[in-house]
Amino acid sequence: MELNKKQKEVWDSFIKEQPKILICSGAKRAGKTFVLLLAFLAHVSKYQNMGLNFVIGGANLGTIRRNVLNDLEQILGKELKLNKSSAVEIFGNQVYCFDGANANSWKKARGFTSAGAFLNEATALHDSFVKEVISRCSYKGAVVMMDTNPENPMHTVKTDYIDKDGQKLKSGRLNIRSFHFSLFDNNFLDPEYVESIVASTPSGMFTDRDIHGYWVAPEGVIYKDFNKDIHYISSEELENRRVNFKKYFAGVDWGYDHPGSIVVIGQDDQGYFYLLEEHCKRHEEIDYWVKVAKGVKERYGNINFYCDSARPEHVVRFRREKLRAINADKAVVSGIEEVARLFKQEQLLVVEDKVDRFKKEIFMYVWNQKTGEPVKEWDDVLDSIRYALYTNNKPMRRKGKG
């Protein structure tokens, strides 16, 4: 199998330097996982038919299947089925698959002796799980391999391992070797695909991390690509465009002391989204929001309301009122990236005379540089927009259309 230049560097390190911990971090689609899977298989094969234990760690078994086992099946040319112990047999050894995202995940590896491990998306794993797996790789010659996309530069995967690249043991053996990947390292990608990804990736943190593979802290305004001269249109302009809307849906962010919000979004037959209505109020009870939602239903039909799941009693009330209330996917960074991508591609427009709070939030919604999360202020309308767009667009992303 042909490798690109950066993948060859990783492979040469695995063969010649033989580090105990081998890490590939950087941009998405850069080829990190593939070369480590080859190295992991080569490592397991050294102990063929010895009945040893190995570990594959991932956020959950679903991601392990998608990111690791499916590719291993293609490389090996055979199906890999998990047994009752969540293990597969490879080269006469047992490879156990553990989900490692939760605080108590480390217990799965407790009392376990392993000859090696592959940790997929290491920043998605709990620090205690990562450390426990490393400690369990105590068999002579054991190697731990990790791949990850970058996150906040203070993440433990970076501070405890990547930043210690070149660390050696007293014996002189290399303990940690880390490799950095950018999207441009993968010369096997179609140039038009690369151009498209670069053009559609939101500015700021997302470009720094997803394209260049940098471990950067987010800073400043979250939606850097929003431009009032591009993204605002008037009701009159919208009417003159004679947009053919194929779908309407709503997002709901509950509130009381802080503003609650319902937004209505329309999707046209060209793939553009329009923020058509904003309803944002403080100190209003659920009866008020039911009235607003029923008004939306009268104007747009029996549409989906993608709701903040933090107030399940309000969701139940909507359903009792014959409103199609659905718990939204509230993934924060991924949801922000989806909205930011639409702004970047100029596919999300805002009817300026139908919004008020949005005009303030869009320029005041900022990153917390210490936590890497958004500051929980000026986010009410923007949260409802995120809930609506990210949840609605999930099926398109799965089909590769998003």
C-alpha cells in the first residue's frame, strides 16, 4: 500500500525508532489513522498465535466500528465481528474494543495486561482511560498508538504526550514520538476536494485546526465569517427572489431569567437556509411559548420544533399541544461549526427586519479562551439556530451531502 511522505515518516519511526508511544495529530482527512492502523496490525502480527491481549479504544463502539474496524476489515480482507467480550481475533490474538469517553471508562481496562493499544480520537477519550490503558500495556515490547484531531492546546493529550516528543527512557529507548499532519500532507486527495474543503471551512479556529492541524485556543467572535452586507436580506428582497421553500423547521432555546427563543428557518430547493423569524423574550412562562409555537404552526404548517432538552417538561407540554417537539442534538462545537460553515459558504441568510436579538448576539457571541467553549452570554437566539440547523442537517451529513 502506497504511503504519502508524512505517513512514510511515521512508518519509518515505527520500524526504526520503535517508540513506546507513537502519536499522529493534526488535520482531518490527512491520513493519520490509516498509517497507524498499518503499524498496529504489524505490531499485533509480531505476536502471531500467542493469544495475547491488545486494546482498541474509542469514544464509543459505534465510532470504533466506523473509524477503525471497517478500515481493518478492508486491509485484512475479512470481517471482524465483536464477541460477547467486545473483542475480535486478529493474528491469533484477542483485540478488545473499549469505549473510553466517560469518567469511569478506565475501569474497563483495570486488571488487564496488554501487548499494545490503538487509541482513536484520543482527545475524545477521558484522561483517566488514556492513562489506564497506557499503564496496562506492560507486556515486553508493548506499543501505544494514538491518533487525534487538535483541540485546546492545554488538553492533556498535548501537554502529557505530544509536547514530550523525543522523550527517552533511561535505557536510551525512545519513549514518545509525535507527528503533526496538515490536510496538505495527504497528496492522495483529489485537489478539487481539498479546494472545496478549504473554501467551506469556517475561518479562525476551525481552519487552524481542521486544515492546518494546529493546536490553537479559540479566540474572539465565534462566527467570524458573518458579514452584514452579505448575510442580511430584507423581507422585500426575499419576496422579490420568489424563493421556492421546500421545508420549514424551528429551533427552541428555553429561558426565563435569560431570554428564551424560538426561531423559524426555511430551506429552499437550492440548499440555502433563511432565518425567517425570531421570537425572543425574558420572564415568560411556557404558556407564552406554546402560543408563539402555535402561531408558527399556523403560518408554516406542522413543522419540527428542535428543542433544548434541558427542560423535558416543556417538550412534553409542546407535544401535548400537538406540536412536533423533538429533542435537539446539542453538540456545541460541531453545531457551531455547522452554522459557521453555512455562513462561510453564504448559504445561511437572515431576514434583517424579522430579527432583533440576533443583531446583538452575532457580534457578542465569543469564545472562552481558557475552556475552549463559548461564553454563556449572548447565545440564546444563536443556540436555537444551532439546535435547528445542526439537528436538521444531520441526515445530509451522514449521506455526505452536508
